[in-house]
Amino acid sequence: MEVHNSLSTYVEMFEQLYLAIADMLSLSRRDTELDLQKVRFRISSEGFSFLTKTLPRLGKAFDKALLGDSVFPLPGLKKAHGSETPKLFGNLWKMVFTVGGTLLESPSTDAIRHLRTLCYFLYKVEMPYDKATSDSVISSFVATDAALEAVSINNGSRAIQVAKHLTSQTFKTFDPTDIEPKHGPGAVATGEKVHEKHFFSRIYSKLERVYPLWEYFVMGWKQVQDDLDRYKDFEELSVATARVCLVPKDSRGPRIISCEPLELMWIQQGLGNQLKSHIERHPLTRGHVNFVSQEINRRLALSGSASQEWVTLDMKEASDRVSVELVNTLFAGCPDLIKALYACRSDQTRLPDGTHIELLKFAPMGSNLCFPIQAFSFYALCVGAIVCEYGVTRREARESVFVYGDDIIVRQQYYPAVLRHLPFVGLLFNKDKCCTTGFFRESCGCDAYKGVDVTPLRLKKVWCHRSTISADIAASYVGFCNQAFKRGYYRLAGYIREMVEQRLGPLPEVPVDFDPSGLAWTWQSAAARGRTPGVAYRFRKRFQRLEARTYVVRPVEKSTDPDNWSTILRVRNNRSTPDSDSPNVGTYALPRRSCLQRGWITVP
């Protein structure tokens, strides 16, 4: 990801965004130009960090002020004359705050949404990071894990007893051996490529005791007979070692992902998927702990921002703070399940410098056990805290908590108990992002103020300045352009459309509410605009539909010999995956690899 010689591109995008906002709010041309001059000056002195660090810091201060519990702070920006609000974008701040820096009685939600977009526009862009940044992330990972050694859980507390009982009741009918193993799309710690993932070569003693090789890793005794000599050469291991990987996250730096050992990942996927399905269907958790849809949390964030009935809580280092001791405590009444969980859990991990550390966290992000155990544990602990502190019925407590991953929503009158009790088991909250006062709420990607969605528009991918453009960047910028258009940022959308079409040529247009199967612009009304100049069209009589020629994102595939047992195992255990429908069962879609191909898509 190259950034050199590209700052002007992002500056121009930012200017087009602000000009679009000025058009929508009828801001004066003079004030708009003065603001843009200030932006250019700050960028000339600070560089790219003004857009990726300074403005996001302002955005966080803004979000805190929207909670209504503080005077508006000014991190690194001058105040307007006679006011406590920033001088930059002054006309927008006047629509939200008084000159004293406190919220207006009825602030403009449009101004709030536009200001947040300006502040966070480049906050999530996947920037390159240096060694110092990556070393800092690794150090934080190691320190967080080491801190879990000090966690001591009081088994006698009322909150823990309620959480343990809820866990036992939820999983008393769960059979951890009734799973369908499979592989995910990610890399594995043992280094096998995607087409090699079904060639197992290791036996982990702890895994073998719960998930024997002959039952979960082979098609049947015929395969055992054919491959007997290979099985005799399997490596026998007593310790499972994962591998720490760094992947791009946002402008702040990378995210840590755990690559799990091949054989453990095979079982983790099956057990994790079965846990998610069981939790989403069980009467005690159904609708309250979710993994497939974020809509419940989003809807509650919207309604809570208007009624203040619900608060949203943000966890700090959520997956890294669910300790082994916490899981041992909560799942003590589920001996078969806890035995299965530890059978396919990595005991240690290898850092990028080759150092090995014993894991005190239960499962880092990247393990398919991370999300189901984490989300359920948060739910059970919240319910226990509410019952313990307020004496309400367990049903009332269950109905007052909703969890998706590490996004927690709690009924307003009960949240203090949650904030007090969860730190007792080593879990921490990011209090600056916990929305418990005022009318601002955020959960599962939905930011809301007084019942209105004020989620900012954020750019994710770095623009490619080479002569050719990759499939993921092209798809990202086309999607971003369409989102900008839907929000009324027409100048920004037009600028990005021109950038993309300089590389790819004209793309077809479709209505805003139409979801195309290839790259296309959701531009005004396609029916009103007619056919896009430069785009080929055809009418398929057989299907009675109009089609346009454009680019389609396709996975990069690798073909191997399909005539072996491992391919049969893959097809049987991946019936629901997209590539299992391929006419060539030996064809594998390479992870995180895609290309652009010319193809025809349906247009209305």
C-alpha cells in the first residue's frame, strides 16, 4: 500500500466532501473557502496525520460532548472568537453547540452527521504501519495476556453463581461431539495452503481424546486402509501452538489475529459454528446473544438514542481479556463442553520474533471459539450482575441485556451494575466510548442521535496510484462512491467516479435501491438517465432481461487433482460454501485473492 505522491488525492476528496456538505446546508461561499484554506494549511504543516489523527481526536471529543456530560473540548484546534467551539467548520458547530460549548436544546442531526463524517473520513483507512507501531501492538498483546495471571474470581459471589447457573442451563443439552468439522478461509499456524488444508499430518493428544482421528478427520475405514502408511508417520504433539499475525486495521495501526494450527482449526470451526447455532436458538439466549445479524443491536441503539431506555457499552481488548480462569468458572457445570473446548484450544502462541508465550486468555481473535464463548460469557455475567445488585428476576435480567460479539446493550437503569461487576473478573470497559448519558448511542456500526442514524461515511482502502487497479480497491471505491451519492455528497461521488473510470472506463448505472452483481454506479435513476454512454448492453430474450457489460469481481482459483480422499472430505464438509458448487471439485478459491473480469450483469 503506497501513500507517497498521493496526499493531494485525499486532500481533494476531503475538499469535495466539504463542498458537498456546504451545498446541502447552504453555507456561504466565503466561509467555506476560509475553512478549506485552514485545512490546507494544517495539512501542509502536519501532513497526512491531520486527516488521520487530529480530526479523529476532534471527532472523539465531539462524541463525548454529544453524551451531554461535558463542555466541548478542543484537542489541537483554535476556538472561534467569543465561543468555546472550534473555529474550523464554525458554521457547522453553531448548529449543534451554544457559544459556551454545550449542546443546543435541539441540535441539528444533519450537522452532527456531517461533522462526524468530516472528523472520521480517513480514520479507518488501512494505512501502512512501521515496525515501531507493530512492536507496540505486540507488546500490548503480551502485557494484556500477562495481566490475566492476577485475575482471581470469587466463586461465592451471587453474580457469579447466577452466571454459572445460566451457563449450565443453556448448555445442559449441548453435545460438543455432534459437530461437522470444516475449514475457514484464513491462514493456519502450521503453514498449509488452502488446497493443502485437508491433508492432516499431526495428532494432538488432547484433541485425540475428544475428537479421534478415525471419526473426525477421515471419510471412513476405506480411507484409513488406503492411507495407512501415511497415518503411521503422523507427528504426535502434546502442545498446540498458534501464531500471531498482524493485519491492517485502520490509520492507527494493525490488528492482531491468531492463526490456529491446522488440525485444531478443523475442529474449532465445527464446534464454534455449533455453539453459535445453539446459543441463537436456545430459549434463554435466543434474540439476546446474536452472531448472524447485527440488526437487533442496531435497532436498540437507534431507539435508545431517542428514549434513553438503552445504553451501549464498549469493551476494552474484549477477546484478549476472557481468561482461562473465567471460562473454567462459568462452564464448571458443563464438563463435557469444557473438555471439548480445551481439546481444540491453542496452549501457546508464537510471536513474530519467534518467541513463544503460554496463553492465559481463553482464545484470541482468529479462533472460531473466540466469539461464541466471549459473547455468551459477557451475557451471563451481565445477567448475574443485574440479578445480584437489583434483586430482579432472572427473566427480567435476561430481557435487559443484548450482546453481539463485544457490543453490549443494557437497559439504562441496570448498566451501573454491569460496569461495577465485570472488572472483578478481569474485563474492562472503554469508558470514553460507553454511551450511558445523553442521546448518543453506538453499537454494531450504527451511530445514533435522538433516533437518527448519524454514522459517518468512512474511506477504508488506500487508493492505488499504479496504472492498474486491484479488484478489492476497485470494488471498495465503487461501493464508497455509491454510499457517498446516497448520502447526498454528490461532489465527492462525482470525483471518485472520475478517478475509477480513468482506470476502468465507463461503468453502467443502476437505481439507488438496486443491488448489482458487478461494478456499477447507483447513480440517480437509471431508468430516467437511459443507457450509459460507452457501456455495451444486450437484451437476453431467453430470460427477458437487459444486461450490461462491466467488471465482475472473481476469486483467484487454484486447480488441483480432485481424485483423492482429502478432496472428497472437503466437498462433504463444505456443502454450504460457495466454491463447493464449482463443476471442478478440485478448484479452490485462494483466500484474500480476487481479480476483475469482464462480464454481463442484469440491469433494471
